[in-house]
Amino acid sequence: MAAAVGNQYAKKAKAFEGAIKRALARFSGSSVEAGLDTIADQLVRTAALGEQWAIRELADRIEGRPAQSVTVAGDDEGGPIHMVHEVALVAIDATEGRATPQDT
């Protein structure tokens, strides 16, 4: 999905993405993929040593993040949404030029 016209954040994000990819290539001494592999190896080693944040990161990447629980509070009638529909019959008073509500 493209950024909206005039959105400068997309341009900045692309510039930062490029900088990260270049840094990964420099870090590994060869390519972006080799840099990612090196970092992934380090993450796995850290998780294997018992670091909870690394274990959680691996689980999130492999299994996906757990679904966020959402609680929707209801109104007095028990439902989360109460809808009201109202139809008004309006006639124009030709002598005054304004709308007048009709009793029906």
C-alpha cells in the first residue's frame, strides 16, 4: 500500500531500510542475508542460554504473537451496541417557508 500524497514518512522509512541493509552487509562482510543469518544465530544462542526476551522473540517469530484479548462492555440492556432508528415526517409550510414536524 503506497503512502498518501505528501507523506514524507514513507521516504524516510525507505532510507532507513536501506541503511539497515547496508549495515547488515558490512557486519557480515558479504551480504544482507549473511548478516541476518549471523544475527539469527546470535538470537538462538541467547535464547538457548535462557534469556526470556530472546525466547519470547523466537516464539513470536515462529508461532506468531498471541491474539490480544479485547473486552467489550455492554450497555444496560446487555448488548455492546444499542442502535436507535428514527424517522421524522417533515412538511414544508409554504406560507412561512420553513419545515414543520407532522404528528402521525
